[in-house]
Amino acid sequence: MVENNFERVIKMKIMGILNVTPDSFSDGGQFVDIERAVARALQMVADGADIIDIGGESTRPDAEPVSTEVELQRVIPVVKRLVAKLDVPISIDTYKAEVARQAIAAGAMIINDVGGAKIDPDMPKIMAESGAKVILMHNRPHGEEKDCFDILKQVQDELQESIDLALQAGVKKANIIIDPGIGFGKTPQQNIELIRNIEKLQVLGFPILLAASRKRVIRALTQADDPLSTMLGTVATTIHAYAKGVEMVRVHDVKENKSALNVLVGLS
């Protein structure tokens, strides 16, 4: 008889992506209406999301920046509604300190900074004062992709700079999570190398988040651009990350990634 392992704990958190933007690369415009955004978040939690990550500004390379005021108008009402409806933590995906501050005041519990505490000089202070968990993502300007011959070493060194900024501001070490920034200022081969060797970032001493969902590197590896292929490609990176000891993945397709992890754990 096959042993029933279905009650075993999955040692990986799934962060569900909720973009309340008109222009995000994969789902822009789908959840700008607050009722649709709330319904999407509720469905992701039902599908197995451990965290909901709300973003109000697209970070794709050719996206137009938005003002703090516009971003606040997009995200704060959604944060407030979801905090009242959900038991899982809400994360705010922003590089703006004021957006992070107001989101935390509204009930968010995680600051997911794509700027790695480097874009907005007030962000490290807000992170520390909030007492929130913080995700520090590696980022560098697009156009610098070819200026690196050792992407792992550069990402390690530049993430350490972000970590130092956060710690010096008073962020507790236990509150820090790191993200190698797949797709941000990196060539396809550099992204592949980072995903392939993601466990080497453990030398920094912090939990790791992999956020590769539906990104260009997935489309390159699948050699296809249709939704099914990008979803399946993302699931493959999630399984790879789990095997490498990564603690968290950020995905659009929660149900499919959760199902794959259930099978992996059930068979192990």
C-alpha cells in the first residue's frame, strides 16, 4: 500500500501575484476594478496562496512610471479590503517608501521592494519603522546586462549592499528575504544561470524568493509564448526551486504551482 503523505508540510510559501495595473506584462488591465481584484485574491487563496502580493505600478522595461498618488489610489483600497477578508499576509510590491508606509498602515505585513532598498532613500527607514518582513530584490538599470561576466557574484555582492542598507536602518535580520531579480537588467543566459544555481545565494544567510513567473526567460526556455506553455514552464521553475531549498515563489498561476508541489511532497 502506498503511504499517505498528503499531510506533510510543504516547505515553500506561494506568493500570489495581484497586479492592479493597466499595463503589467502578463495580466495588465485584468484586475484594475476593485471587485475583480478582491475576487482574484480570494480565488488565489482558495487555490493555495500563502501570501498575496499587490502591485500598483508595472516594472516591465518599457512601462511608464506612475506617481506616488496614482499608485496609492490603486493599491490602498485593495489592501484594506483584503486585510478585512483574508487571513493570509498581504504584501505590497513597491519601491516607493510612502506607498510602503501607507500600505503597512492599512494592514499589509510585507514590503516587497523591487529596488532592493536603493531606489527610494527613505525606504530602509520605513522598512525598519514598520517592523514588517521585507523582500530585497536585486535590480540594475536595463542596458547594463552585458556589463557582467560573473552574474552570481555580482548579484551576491549587490544584494549584500541592499542587506547592509536595511540592517543599518534597523531592519531585523529575521525579517529579511532576498530575491535575485529574474528579468531585471539581465540577459536570458544570466537569468538561466541564476535560476540554475539559485541555492548559491544561500551563502548570504537569508531566505530566498524566486519570482520567474511567466517571464521572458520562461518563454525562451519553453520556446513558446502561449499561456499554457508559460504556466507549465513556471511550474518547472517552482519544482526546481523547491529541490534547491528555496523558501518562496511568486507566481500568477497559484493552483497549478500548488498542485505540483503537492505531488512532489506526496511522492517524497
